[in-house]
Amino acid sequence: MNMEKIPVFEPFIDSDTRKHLENALDVGWLGMGAFTKEFEERISDYLRLDGRYVVSTNTGTSALHIALLSANIGPGDEVITPSFNYVADHQAISMTGANVVMCDIQEDNLGIDCKKAEKLITNKTKAIIPLHFAGIPCDQKEVYDLAKKYDLRIIEDAMHAFGTSIEGQKIGSYGDITCFSFDPVKVITSIDGGCVIVNSIEEKEKLQHLRLLGVDKDTTERYKNKRAWDYDVVSQGFRYHLTNIMASVGIAQIKKVDEFITTRQKICQRYNESFKEIPELKIPQSDFNNISPFIYTIRVLNGKREFLIEHLKKLEIDVGIHFIPVHKHSYFKNCKQGNMEITEKVTNEILTIPLHSNMKNELVERVIDGITSFFKH
Ligand SMILES: *Cc1c(COP(=O)(O)O)cnc(C)c1O
């Protein structure tokens, strides 16, 4: 039997995306330019920003890096983030010279456990990076309360949550600093890309300098598809800008973001409905209304995860594991960390199953059959 393999991730690239890309190539200004500006404006409109500013970057990781630098985080400082997170965050902290402090998560939303985080705070702690795992919000208010109590900055890792709302307001439209990623597998992609959202023009300009080699006129001139020849260099800087070519893909994608999110929500709701009666599975604790779902993860109990993976492999259904906790990786194992009880448990149970924008119904059915059939015998 020849079955089509179902990947965990599948970017939605249609003829319209190709048209945007071809148009950007025809314009011929390949680097940062007018499309970069347009993409930022569309992000701002979509999130309904008011008094907050978007600075796009070439990856989500570089967004985190310059977000930390813009908050003046550097050598000797400590930054708390969950171990149950992608290593990009820990690497970004490490790039600034600050020390990574890893924290446990809570069972319900798999976000940071603020009570455990509080125990890790010292006079060196400068910031917390909470993650909205899978697009489902962490206990955001508790994080902000904790930050207020100890005068800490918050850099929200909203890489999974572009389009998620909390009490009617989109993540990123309020708060301290928010970072998004538009990497190849995220809900919308610009092939690679990301952005930082901040509250002041001063911070925005600082980020713009950090983004492109510290050159002061780069943003204003390049946004007109021009270069300045009489620039000054005003700070340290990196080559982290988003190019016109990548931004053109981002523009095509953000035009379709509502369709992407709606189709993903419906699939997650179908999965929830199909798996909720299986005693050896835990489904996400969300109804997916107001959520922009990045991945759909189940928790497989009683040590059965590896057997389920084998079963699904035979059925040509690809799965993933988000995440191996970062405190287990050799480079980060000696970082300061708290008790990891929930992280240790969850990472042995968690399994990501296929979820795509506009995923074909027959593929959704095959995933559901694949999982339910495993638990029937
Ligand atoms: C994708 C992702 C990042 C990094 O984004 P890139 O654009 O891939 O650099 C950081 N944190 C989490 C949780 C992510 O999923």
C-alpha cells in the first residue's frame, strides 16, 4: 500500500505567495526595503497596535537577541525562562553574555510556573522570558505581577502565538516587549523572519540600529528602496534585518492569516473531540477559541509514547517532540535551574501530531484513525 506521508508541519505556499515573491524579484531591490516596511505595517494593523512599534528581523532568535540588548541585558545579569522551550531563547540570552536561569512549567497550560520562578529571582535577575506554548497563553497576568514586584523586564516569547487573543486583545498589542517568529514552520512564514514589538519610539530606534550594523540612516532610506551614503554608526549592531524578498512572502502570508488560524482551530477542536475519551491520553487544556494554534500536542500516559510513535510511523504519520528540555542539553546542563518536576514528566509524555493550515480533511481523518486505532486493542 502506497500512502502519502503526513508531515508534522506543512507551510501553505500557493500561487499568490509565488506572485508576491516574483513581484519582489522583479522590483529588483533585494535587501531591506519598501516591502519590509509594508510587512511591518501589516503586522501592526493585524495586531491593532496603538502606541507600540514593530521592528522586523531575519529570525525570531535575532528578535530575542536584540530585544534583550534593548533592555540593557548583558554580562552578569540573569534571565529566567522555562527549560521547556526551544533552545533559541537560551542561546539568545547567552549571546548577550547574561546567565540563563531555567524554570519549571505548570501542568495546565505548560507555561512558566511563577511560584517556582519567584524562588529563582536574585538581585542579578533582570528579565523573564515566558513562552506561550503551542499558541496557548501562559498565565500572563501572574508573570506581569511578578515582574512588577521585582522590577523586571518581560520579553514575551510569542513565537507560537501570532494571532492568539487574551480577553479580546491580541498578544503583542500590549505589555512590555513581545517577540514573534515567521520561520518556515510557524503559522505564518516569511521563509525566515521575526519581529520585536516595543512601547516607545526610542526603543524602536535602538532596535533598528541593533538590527543593521548600528547605521543610523539605514531604516529610513532603505524603506524607500534607497541607500544613504552619509551615515553615522551609533551603536553596536548586527546583520539581522528582514529583506524585501522574505518580507514579500510574509505579506502574502499575513493576508491569509485569518484563514490559516480558522482552519487550524477547527482541526484542533476535531482532535480534542476525537481524543477526549481516551483514558491514556491527555489533550490540550484549551477549546482553541481565540487561540492561533501553532502545534497540536497530546500527552501519552503510562509510558506508551514510544509505542504510539512506532504505530504512527507504520501508518506514514509523522510526529514531533516539543521539546527536549534545554537543561538536558550538554551546553546548558550546568546553568542555574530550579526543580524540574513537571518539565521532566511532561517531556516524557508530549507528542506533536500533524497540523497544517488548510489541512485536507482526509489527512485529518487518517491522523485521528491512526491514534484511536492504537488505543483500541
Ligand atoms: C521558532 C521559535 C523560536 C525562534 O524562532 P526562529 O525564527 O526559528 O529563530 C524561539 N522560540 C520558540 C519557542 C520557537 O518556537
